[in-house]
Amino acid sequence: MSVKKLKRVVIIGGGFAGIELAKSLCKKVFEVYLVDKNNYHTFQPLLYQVATSALEAEAIAYPIRKLFKGKKNLYFRLGEVTHVDTTKNIVLLGKESLEYDYLVVATGAVTNFFGNEGLSLSAMSMKSAIEALDLRSLVLQSFERALANNNPRKRQGLMNFVIAGAGPTGVELAGALGELKQKVLPKDYPELDINQMNIYLVQSGDRVLPMLSPKSSQRAQKYLEQLGVTVVLNTRVLDYHGDYVQTNTDEDIIAKTLIWTAGVKGNPIAHMNGSTTVTKGNRISVDVYNRVIGLGNVFAIGDVASMQLEDFPSGHPMVAPVAMQQGVHLARNLKNLETNQLTTPFKYKDKGAMATVGKNKAVVEIGKMKLGGVLAWFIWMAVHLMSLVGFRNKLVTFFNWTKNYFNSDRGMRLILSKGDIIEERRERVRRWRKSLIKSE
Amino acid sequence: MSVKKLKRVVIIGGGFAGIELAKSLCKKVFEVYLVDKNNYHTFQPLLYQVATSALEAEAIAYPIRKLFKGKKNLYFRLGEVTHVDTTKNIVLLGKESLEYDYLVVATGAVTNFFGNEGLSLSAMSMKSAIEALDLRSLVLQSFERALANNNPRKRQGLMNFVIAGAGPTGVELAGALGELKQKVLPKDYPELDINQMNIYLVQSGDRVLPMLSPKSSQRAQKYLEQLGVTVVLNTRVLDYHGDYVQTNTDEDIIAKTLIWTAGVKGNPIAHMNGSTTVTKGNRISVDVYNRVIGLGNVFAIGDVASMQLEDFPSGHPMVAPVAMQQGVHLARNLKNLETNQLTTPFKYKDKGAMATVGKNKAVVEIGKMKLGGVLAWFIWMAVHLMSLVGFRNKLVTFFNWTKNYFNSDRGMRLILSKGDIIEERRERVRRWRKSLIKSE
């Protein structure tokens, strides 16, 4: 019996797409290397709960090596890809190089500030566990500071939170801040008038959750308002340097915190030679097999990939189900390629969409079914619990949610970030302005 | 009925001493302000489990405001004390000032590098949740790096861990690293030869855990060696700049990580006018009532206080039970002072000492009873679980321990610190050396 050398698949990115692909690839045919800049997979849909002190980061992040434990022909590398040479089939990770037979780019998406540098330096984003922990620290630091500040304008700025973008992330974060305002902060800060806290959810369009039906949008907005969130529609955030949020209406909002959830863009690899086409939304153009247009053995899946179909002229929505389905599907196609079987085009099975606003308050759409309230909330919880990686994470999250449900508590309100986040951002903007003046 | 103005007690420090005092003080007599630079209480005895990926920081830290929730006349202030004026009875916290009738300094202890600046810049210490998270990141980063390094000497440096000081912290940390080596890392890094990992526990004296009996020391050393720890006795660490640990014997140890648990010192307030006497170990001299020598209404409790008695010529041991007992005792004495009753001198009730090395491996001494093995381990666990603040923390810790017991797993192995800890420390040392050359 001859031992056949396995073909090597290198996957860049350990998000939903990369992890599903790595798990699904047949290890009798392939040797798999997964590369990520973090040593853990992040369950991004629950980052807002880390930011609002409901969960610890450890409950929603999962060590990739633990996921791969005991699995044959499945390897992990921690690092940032510095270069990809698609003619030599090599990925560079700093000093280390990895050859590949197949390369899969699953690098996901990053926050899109649409080129506004002041905004990118002074607004908070929430795409990683570390960013979520920073946001948690910022929120708590703001109240501690407000307590010590006797200047009413400054105190108001510390107690105003503006969220730009009313997609699921913005809505869920606004709702969670609303629950903090109603149920936790008044007991934590008896010396502060928590009624002065304002949560503004600013949306350029005319409704929240525009990907859902108008009925669900209306429901979600009602829930938000019940939790004390001010929904500001038809308004666009234009600029922010750390003190007040400039909008395209006459009303600017004084706020020391702006959280930017108003845009994401693909995160393709910067130094990748070859004829990769980057299309709208900074995503890599792929064919119906997720193959990068113009390259034979390079694929892209998940948020970073844009498969332009009749139903999806600008690519699939940048959501977890697409990423997971593409990962599973590509695993099958790669095996088919190696075993000389037919490959099949990717077809997205839309399983619906949902968002939660608060306790007993969620909206769920599955096919033509539109649910709200308690039932939707339980469905949302069940789906998210089941999707969490690992038994421990499921159990700890379930326990925390149960406890938060009955106590209306948020036990994780620890400032674990080093330094003062507000000061740090102010300093960044200061340096940037200086550099602008110099370069004039 | 006339409303009597309450006397105000300001407590600086939310460690064991400060928290016990705040909880125990009679709120009908006193208005209490507790000040801390963190917004949470840290259960320091379990920091090593955060550092070795067994627990999340959120399991052993507890928000102080949550602790004070709903309590009357009990307030918290986040901040660093910048100045204390003992003639005007004022504590300054940056811009905010707090007047007091009684001041209690409970600022605990910090790592003591005995004036060696190179050491303080390049060694890791483990006195806070953030330091423990950094240490966790460093350990994990070292293995990821070792994997990518083909230079055998450099790889060895990354896989050598030196712990200076074999008190409870050093012993527990060394044991936990030994368990990682035996049970977790081989599965996580099948490509690395984990046998190359060395854990050195360096102790200046002739036995580990010198505060216990020789019998317990012997037992603990046996346990450590069973877990693959190299115990190096009668050896003192002299210096370290990030590459190799210099000792007073001929054997230096190549290591990218030195963890310094070889000394603590009191952490008195730097800018406190008045005639405070700082004594041996940088601790504040107090009388038998924990009153700061020379000051009428200022007290010090816990690690920072040194009450020199016949039994304890250089003050009580710097351990949690002393701190907690002094907190409770001072609460009673302050009430007695206010109600014109007799105050009583503090008497330490020694409840024994213990240290755990690993699963089923601990030593416990209570009075004349000396226990080891499984029974000691269960006692250690029970005592620590009961001492943890909050039901959630107890339950999460219990659950994690149960899971780790049966799976020999450490689920928290996430690199949550920003940046590369090794590089950061190297850079610190580089800058320090530069400044030395400049100043010559």
C-alpha cells in the first residue's frame, strides 16, 4: 500500500466560515492549516453582551486549539498573514511560510468608517472580544467619571451614548444599554440621576432593522422605546472627534461615546499578488463555487467573499449563516475536486433573521412567519445558545442568562481594560490633528 | 427627634481588609466611602488560576458597586488617591476631594523587586486581575512562538518558565503550570515536544513554603516534582533583563519568562502628610488598635499595616485572614469610639495555612494538624469556594473546577491582552538601557 501525500489546505481566518470549513474538510484527503490572528474563535453575535457586562469574554470565545484537540491533520497557526504569493502557492506569516495546494480566504469583515479618519480614531467599534471589553470599560468609566464631574454639560456628555447604525448589532446594543439604564445603573449609582442617561440610536434610513419587514421594524422600535432608547431616524452621522456627534440635521448630540455599527466591509488580504478582484463593499469576487475569480486554487468564503447572483446582485448578506453554509459547502467541493467528482454551485438556504432588544423582547422572521415578544425572545436565546461552541460556554451563558433574567443583574461590570479609554481616544485624535497641521 | 450628622469613614482600598471593614461598619453611626483604583474586589488567592487558563477573571473579581447595592450610607469612588491631608482631614482623588472623620488606609501590598529596576521591567508579577490576564497571554504566546521558531536555543528560552519565590503563590503557580504541561499542552501542541518545557521554581531558602512545617514543605516539593516542576533550592535570583535569569550560583537559566513571587511590600499612600511611620517591609506602623502611630483619626489595616507585637515582632503575616479580621475588628472599635465604649486591642486568630499544588495534591496545616493529598485538596477547595464573593462566582468557579477535574482541561486559554507581551517587555528594557546610557 502506498502512502499518498495529503493535499494541504490553508485557511486564513477562524470565524464562522473558516471554522466550519476546517471541521468539515475530510482529513483523509486533506491536511488542514488554519491561521488566525487570535488564538480563539469569537462568537460575534454576542459581543454586545460582553460590552454590556452580561457575559464574560470567555463565555463566547473558544480556543481554536481546544476545538482541534485530538483531530488528525488539523493544525493551527497564530499570526497575521503578511503576504500571499499565489504563483508560488505560499502564505507568509511573519518569518514562517506555509505552502498550500488550496488556499481559502475567510478573513471576514471589519468596521467601515467610509474613510473618515477622525471618526475611526474617536468612535468605538465592536468587532472583537478585546473591543467589546474596551467598550464595557468605557461605559463603566463614563459613569464613574460623571459622578465626580460637577460641570453639567460635561456630565451630560459622559451620560449620553450614541449608536450609529440600527442593524441587529446597533439595536441589540441599544436595547442592552437600555436595560442597564432601567435595571442596573440606578442601584449602582444612587448618587447620580440615571434619568439623565440618554441612549440615541441614529439610523440613516426610515426604520430600524431594515433587513426585516416593516412590521418587525416597528415592533423593535417600540421595544427600544420601552427601554428608554431614543430612536433617531432619517439622520446620518457625519463626523465625530470625541465631544459631539455631528449629523446631517441641525441637531448635533453632545456625547463622549459614539459606537459605530453603521457599516462593515470585507477584509481581504492586503498583500496578495495575483489578479484578485475586489468588488463593492471591499469583498473578493468569487464564482458560484466560491473560487476567487481568476485564480485556480484560491477560494474565499464568508463575509469577505462576494458571489454576485441574480438574487444577490451585490453578494450574499454578511451574516453568520451564509459563512457557515459556505464553509460546509466548500469542504464538500474540495473533496469532490480531489476525488474527480462534480463540484456543485453554492446555494444559500435562508433560515430567517432575528434580533433581540431586551428581556422578553425580540423579533424573529422565519420564512413568512413574523414573531415578536416572549416567544421570539425564547427562539432567539435557543438559537444562540445552540450555536455557541463548546458545552462549557453553552452552560455558563445559560446560567448567566437565567440569573440575569430573574435578578435583572449584569454581574460582569468590571473595568478590565488598561488605562482610560476616553483619554486614550482623545489623545489619538489630538495626535492626528497635530499631524494634519504639520502636513499642511 | 433630631437628626444627628453621621461621621464619615473613608476607606482607601477594596481588598480583603477594606471590604470587610466597609461591610461591618455600622451604617447607623457612619457614612462610609470606599475608594479603589479598580471598580472590583479581587480574590487574589486565585489569580494564579486566571493566569493558567483555569478561570476567567470575572469568576474571581466582584464589582464593588454590586457588593454595595441597596446598602444605605455606603458609597464607592473609583480613583487613585493623589494626596491625603491629615491636618485638614481631606483625601484628594484627582480633582475630587473627600473630607473624613476617620480615615482607614487599606492599600495592601505590591510586588517587591528590592530596587532592581531591570528586574521590575522584565519580570512578570501577579498581583492584579490584569497582570494575571497578561501572564496568561504571555504563556500562550510563548508556545505559539516556540512552534514557529527553528532556533533551538530561542525555542528553549520560550519554553522555560522560571518562578522566583516558593511561597504559596509561587508553589501554586508552578503546580498549575506543571498540570498544563502534563495534561493540556501536549494535546494543544502536537507539533511541539512538550517535554522540552521546563518549570523552575527558584527559592533562596532550603525548602518550599517556609511558613509551613518542614513536613508540609517536603510534601509540597514531592507533589511539585510529580508534576514535572524543577525545584531549585538555596538559590537566589540576582538579575534578569528578559533573556536569562542570573542567579547567585553558577547556573543561569535561559528563559523568556520570569515570574516574580519572591517578595511583597506594603503599599502606603505616597502623598500623605503627617508623621506616618513607615517601617520594615514598607508598612505603616500601627498600635494595637490599628491606629497609625502619631495620628488620632487615621488607621491602617491589612497588608499595609504593621502591628509590632511580641508574637509578631515585624508585624502580622501579610495574608488574607489577618486583613479580614482587622477589618471586622476595626469596625467594632470605631463604633465603640463613637458611642464612648471601650476599644479593644486586635488579636489575630491563626486559622492555619494551606497551599495547593495540583489535582488531589495540597498541604493544609490547622493548629497541630498537618494534612496532605486528597483530603487537604478538598479542604483547600472548600475554603476558597466559600471565601469567594458572590453566589455566581462561587458557582462558576465550582463548575469550572469540576469540569477541569474530570477533563483535565483548562478552557480559558484565550490571549485577551493587547499586543505581544514579550516584545513589550523587551522594548521597556531597551528604553531603560538607553536612558541609562544617556544619563551616564
